[in-house]
Amino acid sequence: MAKSKILVVDDDPKLSRLVATILDRVGGYDVFEENRPFAALATARQYRPDVVLLDVDMPGKDGGAVARELNGDALLAKVPVVFVTSLISKSESGTHNGVRYLSKPIDPNLLLSTVRSLCPRFKPEPQAV
């Protein structure tokens, strides 16, 4: 069984490291961090994540622009995106109009339950044909 892959895109390396540590050590996921929003699409194409955790407010390219790029890419269009932002309160975390949000600072339990609801910790290895 292979670990499910989570891509964390956040311009704050300390926050992305914290999120990655929680998902890796507690959740058992394979996690990759990208701290350059302009490189997120290329990183996602190479890494092929099962879920993307995406900061909203980033310099140069905001999370909405990155999400549009991901959704417009044939390889990545079906990958769930969860926006992570300090622009909402903890009580506003959840799904609104089909868009998933988590508030900063990150609640580790909510982070893990959100990711678990979108993908298993482990996925079956592809079978050779």
C-alpha cells in the first residue's frame, strides 16, 4: 500500500512545515511542501497529490489563481483543494458553496479529519496489467 500524497502550498515555510509534520507524523501521509505559489502548478504536476492544501493570501499569486490553474489542468482537475487562510475564523472552517476552508492557526484535529475525509491514509498500489 502506498501513502496518499498531500501537497501543502503556503508562502510561510514555518506554517507549511508544521502542517507537513502533523500530516506525516500523526496522519501517516506523504507530504510535499511548496512555498512558491508561482511554482505550485509545476510541483503539483510532478508530485501528483491526492489533496492540495492551499493558502489563500500569498504574494505574487493568490490561492484562488493557483486553484484555477490546478482546476484547468487535465491531470489535476479532480484533485480536491482545501483553502487554508487566516481570513476566516475557526467557526467558519468547513465547506461553503462547495469550497473547503480551514482557518489559521491550524487545528491539528480538524486538519487530519478534513484530509481523512478526502482521501485514505494509504491507497492500494496500482496493479500491473
